[in-house]
Amino acid sequence: MEATYKRKARCNRDKETIKLIRKSYNLNQRNFAKMVNCSFSLIALVEVGKRRITEDLENKVKEAFGLNEEKIKELTSSF
């Protein structure tokens, strides 16, 4: 039961983080996906909580926007 709760908590954090990063750059899901070099459907699924962020996707987002953990915390704390 606790493992399920932890997965849901991570999924909620993932979807909010992706959405905040995307919105902070004023991008729609399609343009964000193009910049990150992934499918639009993956971004949509992450944002509704049906897919988790993989390590690969996390790295692509960080690389595409020049982000590190500190910058991500700054972005998410400002919203």
C-alpha cells in the first residue's frame, strides 16, 4: 500500500514539474515535445499522470532547457 502511495506521489510531482517547466517557457505540449525530442503523446500522458518521467526523458528536458536540479527547484517554487 505504501509503495502505491509513493508511486502516485512521484507521478503527481512529475506531472506538475513537467507542466511548470513547459509553461514557464510559454510552450504548448507539441512544441515542448519537439524541443525535448519526444512524442507529444508522451508529454500529454505525463501531464495527466498516466506515465512517469523516465531517466531518459528527465535528461532530455534538462539538456533542452539547460536545467539542473537547482534550477528546477527554483522554477517549481516560483509557481
